[in-house]
Amino acid sequence: MKKLLYIASLALALFGAGCKKNLPQATLQSPASLSGFTASSNTIVLSAANDSTTVATFQWPALSYGASVPVTYTLIIDQPADTAGANGWSNALKTTIATGSLSKSWLGTDFNHLVNQLGLTPGVASPIVVRLQANVNQSNGTASTVAPLTSDLGLTVTAYKVFIIYPKLYVAGDFLNPNWTQKNQPGWILASIKSNGSYEGYVNFPNAGNNFKLCTELDWNGTNYGWGGSATTISGSGSAGNCYFGPGAYTRVVADVNASTITYTPTSWYVAGDFNGWSTAATPMTFNAATNVWTAGGVTLTAGTNFKFVSKSDWNNQYGLDSKGNLLLGNSSGNIPVAKSGTFTITLDLSQGAGNYGYSVK
């Protein structure tokens, strides 16, 4: 009896195997195009006033590939000049969209930070290109044979540079035009980033001998710091004479009104990095007295490399970055990373007083 049951079971299994059908496999079918990609505005003006406001929203409809497959959407942002050629888009800013989402929005402060990484000139309406890219993967996670789809939008964005207002001292001297006039302008400001009476800034002393004072107001009605009895001291007495510095040089000035001291460090700046073997003399920067910035043009950089700013071949007098991406003076500063490959003009701006130093690579 057990033998008969076994034979019957075996026959049934063989019959079932013989009748098994091959189920059709799902085939991915690429849509004709990625259409319907839109932006909330094609002109975006960024400012501190819209930091907490949604300034840009990108949307698109879901794509159908003829089968239930996950679609990965990526937003890619770059300047138009960087999108052409064999390396086009290779150094663009990329934002991967969360699975299942068909939109991406940015607050003003976040979008400003993002586009500033492109090297846009603050306060100038600049063109950018935003590309939406759609990719699908096979069920095992490997790349699909279906080619990615893309759609591009052209926008105009005006970015801004954030300046923090610190307590200031204003330079007034015989080398200004008009002379002995306080100016709240780049190049003539010392700032106290800790509000502790210690002020720092860079001043271009143009002459062999320069007479000046440091003033708390944009007139002579506040405290005006002058000669304190030696070249390294200052006094806020109304009878104090002028501070004096020579010869002419672009100089880091640190004035401590509590300790009544002042120090001067003449500087001349160079760019040192992977691109020139970290030479502290091969790539000099040129100072423009009209704009109060240092520039080095025609510098060829490669994405993923690094550089720093160095004065007078002295690694103790260098600018790199701190943990927040701000310029930091000294050996504890980190390297400045290169985001894109190409030939650029590098700018160093030390004119705004301590806490608001900046640089650009364009």
C-alpha cells in the first residue's frame, strides 16, 4: 500500500513538472523623454531677507518604465560654461532626491550656500543650469541597460555674501582721499570678532611714512587712538599724537585698546598647492589698490586637489580653512579644496576686517 502511494505521488509530481509554463519576464521600456520638469521661478534673487523662505522648488512627474522599478532622481547644478565638452558636468553640484519624492525645495540660506560653491559673483545676476537626471537599476542593484534620461532648466541667480557686523575701528590718515577722513569701507576697517577690545584688519600703507589714527566713530567725536609713546603702543588720550608706520606695505594690523598695544605684520601673498608642488614663491598674487583684493590669474587646478594662501614664504603666516569653511590664519588651518578642474583666477579678500575675510576661485 505504501508503495502504491509513493508511485502515485511521483507520477503527480512528474505530471506537474511537465505542465509547468515559462512566465513572461518584465521588460523595461524607456520613456521617450523626461518631460514636465519645472522650477518655481527662473529668476532667483537671494538676500538675508529671504533666508528662511523657500526660494526654489523643482518638480517633475513620475516616469513609467513599463515595470515596477525604483527610479533614482538627481538634481545637478552648474554654470553653463562648465557643461560643454568631454568633461561637461563632471564637477557639478549634485543632490540625490529621496526615494519616492518628485520635488526638491531650498530655503534661501541653503540655496545661497549651494550656488556660492559655483563661484558666482555676489550681487550679480548669473546664469546657472539645473539638470534633472533619472536612472533605473536592475533588480539585483546593478546598472540598467536603459540609458539615463535628463532635462535641463536655465535659471538666473543673484547670490549674496554674508557679512557679520562686528565692533569696528576706522582708519583715518594722511594717505586717504580725502585725507584724515574715517571710512566704513573695505580696506580701512579693523574688527573685533570677540568684542573683547582686540581689533584686527589689513591696511594698505602706500607711503614710506604713514600717519594715522584708529577711531571708534565715523567722525572725531568718539575715542581716537594714536601714538602711545612707542611704535607698539597706542593711546586713546585726546592729546595723543598720530600713529606712524613705514615703509609702505600691505599690513596686518592688530590693535588691543585694553592693553594699549598695536602690532604690524607686512604681507605679500602667494598661492601654494598641489598644482605647483606647494611652492611658496612660484605663484605670486597681485594687489589691486582700487578693489582692495589680491588676485592670481591663469592658475590651472584639478578637482580634488588642495591649496592655501601663504605670505612671504612663511608657513606660520598662512590662510587655510577652519571646520566651518572660513579662512583661518596659522598652522592649524586646513587645506582649501578644489571643487572643479580648469584654469581660474584666485582672489583673496582681506579688506573687510577680521571675521569677514574671503576668497574665490573663478
